[in-house]
Amino acid sequence: MTKKELSILLSRLRIFDKTEMMLEQHPTDSEIAGEVLWNAYMQGDVEGKVIADLGCGTGVLGLGASLLGAQKVFLVDIDAEAVELAIQNKTFLEQETGNRLNAIFSAGDIAVFDEKVDVVIMNPPFGTKNKNIDTLFLLKAMDLANVIYSFHKASTKDYINQLISESKFETTHYFEYDFPLKKSMPHHTKKIERIKVGLWRTRKK
């Protein structure tokens, strides 16, 4: 599978019909997801690995990792409807590719998820509506894995860097993206608004 083929498949996945504002449910753009997953694959962080997608939403990151040969992927989200959509997306991808994806779904709080994994790949809530939720996600990921890929608002870069350093992790790669947020909530005024989002790859020292 090429990076282009991956992004095209991910673009065909179902996304939220309606979003829950307090959960900050912003679908991960398929092209950005494809690029991040492909880079992770090239780093040796996907194929044959056990991966967790925390706050998985409709599953674009976790299922994308599964497409690229992850041994097993855990997809966790507190919203049962989102998990149901992720399950439907798994079925769609299996039908499209003819391959069985080893994906395990969990509808519940990430606080009670305790499976140790090789890598966490996640797009957690940014903490705009639920203060410090991004911190909780990152600390949880650090408890589960030695390698983490995580999206956060670029404006919080100094804070995230400090948190990583204090947690005995180190940043090996950092990328910035113009994240497209489609109009999906009452307070959105533009059809598509773009915000600067950073992607951190961190590993335990």
C-alpha cells in the first residue's frame, strides 16, 4: 500500500453525523492522518507493533495503523456512538482490502484502559472545552507505551515540551499542520477553519 492509497481509503471512512462539543470531536483529516501514519510506518513504529489509539473517534488513526500491518490495535473512546462508527469503518476497510484487521474496540474512559502497548498514536481533545484533558491523555499514553505520536495545538508547544521533558520522555520529531476543522458546531462561523496543530513523536529516555 502506498501513502496515497492509504489516504484515499481513510478519506472514505464514515465521520461523525453530529459532534459532541464538550468532547471536542474534530475528525482527523485523512491526508494528515495518512502522512503521519506513513511516517510512523517508515520509522518502524507500526508494522508488527501493538498500538493504542486513545480518543479514537471514528478510528482513522488506529484503523490506518492496522492497514499498515500493526499486529494489534486498541481503539478507545468514551463516546459509544463514535466506537460504533469505528467498528463500521473496520468492516468497510476489510471489505475494500480483503484483509482482516486485528482491531479491538473499547467504549469507556481512557483512565481505565491499562493494556501495555508498543506505540500510542492519538489525536486527543485539545483542552479547549475541557481544561487539561490534553495533559491527561498524554500522561496516560506515557504510562502505556515507550513511543507516542500525539497531536496538540501548536500554541501549547512550550507547555507540551516541558511536560514531555519532566516525564522522562524526549521529542524525536515535531511537525506542524494546518488542521482543517469543518463547520460542525454552533459556534463555528466558517465552513472550514484551519488551526495550527503540532504532531509530536516522543520516546522514553
